[in-house]
Amino acid sequence: MTKKAIGPTFPAELEVAGLMGLPFSWSEEGDIFYSDAITDAQMAAIEAVYDKHDPTALLNP
């Protein structure tokens, strides 16, 4: 996983993937912090969303 910034659309992308509400957080710089309760499959799914994330994308009004 290549580190990149996280933009404003990331939460919506996670929501679409059904991953919001899991015990993890992130920084705008692109760090992702996982709880010990996250499974390997959940971590892989979050990282897949992150890999596809475009940090320059803007939210639709």
C-alpha cells in the first residue's frame, strides 16, 4: 500500500463499501490506525478502498 493523502470523499467511499463504523481511524496525511478488533479481511477491504481513493476528488454538493 503506497501512502497518500486522504481527501474529503474517503468516508463516503468507506460507507458505500460497508466499512464505516468499524474500529479504525485515519489522518489526512494517509495514516490508517486499526483497532486490535479489526480482522485481516476488514483491514484488506479498508486498504482496497484506500488504494482506489482519489485524494483530489471533491464531495458532490
